[in-house]
Amino acid sequence: MGFVATTLFTVCVSLALGMGILAVDAAAPDFSLWSEVVSAHIKPGEMAGVPVNVVNYSAIVADSNFNATLDMVAKAKVAELTRNETYATFINIYNLFAISMIIQHPCEKSITGCHPIKSIKDIGSILSPVWSMTAGVVGSTKKSLDDVENFLRDPAPFKYVRLDRVRVMWMRLLS
């Protein structure tokens, strides 16, 4: 492409963006800090001869990137994301919140004291299981692991409508 063609293309794209003909979606939350946390503190291992991922929870608590990711998610504008960005974001959020719940509830309380949990299912009680407890904040709204999981299971969480070159999106997180 020559100089004139490249310049003409650039001008056309700039005008289209300025007039709103080409919409630029909001940036999806950046989970690079979360990726660093996962890479640094979750390693392949083995338990009773079974391959597992070993999580170093105490190192995650001490990692400033963990809290920075929780803060970023709390401020995320998820309603402005595309369908694929939203699914990727909520999968990361589910994993982030699951680890956060284990960090917040490291032991199971009983009449004999506090015993380390063996599974995330040990958190909470029969009346208030871990899945229904508030796990974190997404876009300034408190969410449980159930909220996030149910959203991910919903086959059609979005409805898009185009009106005057403006995309209007409704997202149903909870029914």
C-alpha cells in the first residue's frame, strides 16, 4: 500500500471512529497480575500418586498482585464487555474468588477447635455453604461463587441491539 492509500485509510478509520461508525469495545480487565500469581504459586505436584496442582496459599496472601487483582475486579465494568471477554473474565473471577475463599477461611471450626480445611466444601455450613457466601466484588456488586458459576452456565447471557451506531447491551448476571 502506498503513502496516499495508507494515509487515506488512516483518515477514513479516524473519521469512522470519531463519528461512532466503528465502535471500540471497552478493554477487558487485565488479568496479567493474576497470571503472575498463578505461575508463581501454583505448581504441578502429586498427592497419593495422583497428579495435582499444589497451591501455596501463604505465598498468594503475601503477593501484592493477588490483592491488586481483587481490587481490579471490584472496579471492573463488566457490562461493557463483549460476550467472549465476559466469559473469559468470569472464568478468571471464579478461580480468583475460590482461592480467596480458601485464604479467608483456612480452617474448619468445631467444638474441638480450628482444623485446616481439606476441601473448599469444608467452608461454611449446611445452611450457608461456601457456594452461597459472598466471595468477592465484581464491578461494585457482591457476588458468591454460585452467582459466578450460574452466570457461566447461562447459555444466553447477552442481548445486543444496534440503535444509531450505538451498541446497547443488557447483561443478566442474576435472574
